[in-house]
Amino acid sequence: MLNQRAAIIFLLGALAGIGTGCLTLLATNPWPVAVTAGAATAAAAVLFFDRIIE
């Protein structure tokens, strides 16, 4: 079971990744590029929010 802090961090990371993937697709890039950009953003966002949210 996740605590509330971990759930918020993963939620924000997922939202950042989904947003990046959607914007990348809207910029007429192929879907593998969008998935890669979204996954990279999600990973970076989780690390970022883990440091920021105490």
C-alpha cells in the first residue's frame, strides 16, 4: 500500500508524462517518439516531485 505522499508523487509524474505524450503527438511526431518522450518526462517528474514534496 502506498502512503499519500507517494501516491501524489506518482500521480503528478503520470500526469506530466501523459501531457508530454499528448503534446508530442499533436506536434505530428510518430507515436514511438511520443511514448519515449512521455516515459522520460514521467521518470524525471517523479524524481523532481520526490525532491520537492517533503
